[in-house]
Amino acid sequence: MAEPLTVSVISPERTIYEGPADLVVAPAWDGEVGILPHHAPMLTLLGSGDLRVRRGDMEERFFVSGGFLQVAGGVVTVLSERAEAD
């Protein structure tokens, strides 16, 4: 089994989520993007919509609007202008 991703979801006010994940699905500005362990490095603009963070059978959902998503070395960082737990 692959090493899990390390995910941080950060808004201007605070860190909304920090933890491991097997899958992240995010609303990029031009459509959804799925991120699994060993994903290539990437930087994309975020649109508005649901950000899903899955670990095993558990799934966390957040609403994000604007900002950036970066994937680098197994770390997914979401810096959003607006982020809140669903």
C-alpha cells in the first residue's frame, strides 16, 4: 500500500484540516482534479466547490472558493481565500 498523502487546508483565518489522506478531489478552476499518492508535482488555481479528503472509508468535505492547490513530495497544500467544513 502506498504511503498516504499529507494534506493541509488553510484559510486566511486558520488551518481548517491537517492530516493524512488516500485521495484528494479538488475543484480546480477548469474542472475537478484527483490526487493520489505519488502524484506528480503540480500547482493549480482553485475554483469554487467541494474539496473531498478521503482516508479509508472516512471522507471529510470542505467548501473552498479561490486560492491555490500545490502537490509536492506527497504533500497537498490547499490555500483558499474561503474554506469551511461542510
